[in-house]
Amino acid sequence: MPSPEMEQTAASHTHRYRPPEDGERLRALLEGKALCPLAAVCQGDEVEARLAPCPSGEPLRFLSPDAEETIRALSEAIRFLPKVTWKTSHTEMLLNGLRDGRWHGMALEQQKTANLVSYLDYCLREELNEVEIGFCMTHPDHRGRGLVSRLLASLLLLHFHRDFRVSTHESNLPMSRALARFGFTVVEERPRDRINGETTLYLTRKAGTGFPLEA
Ligand SMILES: CC(C)(COP(=O)(O)OP(=O)(O)OC[C@H]1O[C@@H](n2cnc3c(N)ncnc32)[C@H](O)[C@@H]1OP(=O)(O)O)[C@@H](O)C(=O)NCCC(=O)NCCS
């Protein structure tokens, strides 16, 4: 029998929760599983999220500091377009952020190899009721399969009651498309912010914004 908060269908189920109080329960539901959030909508102080099993089966991991070597392996396979202010490599910046505890990593793990195939990190700013998304990356061999979208959707569900901010560069179409799908809009543009003179876009998303991931 489905619990009252779960309505099962053949391929997906609906999970209702209150983001602040039920955060740990939702995290436990997602952690180690291959569940893809398909859609979410706010109904009063509850969120109704539709989740489906991911056919490709990569479990979601919330990363602890001892995952450093697997994060490094993925990060070193990725090319970022650095901002002019970056003083170290993106891998060192990313690992420093995780080591000092301000940033938190989430990733999808390939079952066969236990390698990370997609990763994002984020920083919680409690005083602003805001989440900042930092690095997002998918291994070049696994792009275009919806992996970073799945990570973004999972993070949004966990912090549905908070505003979000993120930046990307103007010509990064995959990232811009993923962000637009989740209701992020550009609030600032900083020209010549990248080593090649590229414009950086700053985007935000209001707390409680619903999303369809499957459309
Ligand atoms: C940006 C990046 C993380 C996307 O990861 P991904 O797992 O391939 O992304 P997804 O498969 O979830 O696709 C996201 C969106 O991009 C689209 N997309 C994927 N590959 C694309 C491509 N080559 N060209 C245009 N759009 C593309 C997808 O269709 C999807 O859009 P949709 O939701 O409208 O269909 C990945 O390309 C990457 O690691 N790039 C290098 C690092 C980087 O630039 N990170 C972002 C910095 S903020």
C-alpha cells in the first residue's frame, strides 16, 4: 500500500512534503537512489514532486570530504572557461570550497565503476534564505543525457523554499537551457568577465517556483 504521501503510478510516484521540515526525509528518499524529479509544483506550504526511476540507474550521492579523489578525477576531465578573477585552477577552487565546509557537493555515480559522472556544488546562505550554485559539470562522455538537470532538480526539491543564484557564461547553451527550464532568469550581465572576453550571466530563481522537467 502506498503511504498517504505517495501516489504510485506504473512509472512514477508523487511525493508531497513541506520543504523546511521534511528536508531530511526527502534527502533520505533521494540519497543512493536513481530517482529523477520530473516535475514539482507548490501547493500552499507543500510541494508536490513527481519522481520516476532513472533507466540509466546512476545513484545520487551527497559527497563527504573523503570523496575528494573521485571529485578530482571528474573535475580534471572538464574544461571551464575561467573568470578573470580566478587565481587557481577550477579543481583547486572547487576542492578548497568543499574542504572549508562552506560548499557542499552532490553527484551522480556510475554504478559499474563508482566514478562520478555529473557533479554540482552549492553554498547555503541561511541569512538570505538563499542557495548559491557553484560548479556544475558532467563528464564529456555522459553529456546530453539529462544528468546535470537531474542534479539541479534534486537540489531545487531539497531547497524549494529558498531563492537560488548561479552564474554561467553567455555562450554556454547547455547550462543556460537547463537553468531556463527550472525558472532561472538573468538579472545581471558582466561583459569581458572571462579570459576570452566572454560575458558572464548572473541568474536567480524565486523560492517556490515550480518546474516541469519532462516537457
Ligand atoms: C553544462 C553541462 C554541465 C551540462 O551537463 P549535461 O549533463 O550534459 O546537461 P543535460 O544533459 O542535463 O542538458 C541540459 C540542457 O542542455 C541541452 N544540451 C545538452 N547538450 C547540448 C549541446 N551540446 N548544445 C546545446 N544544448 C545542449 C539539453 O538538451 C538540456 O536542455 P533542455 O532541458 O532544454 O533539453 C556540461 O556541458 C559541462 O560539464 N560543461 C563544462 C562545464 C561547464 O561549462 N559547466 C557550467 C558552468 S556554470
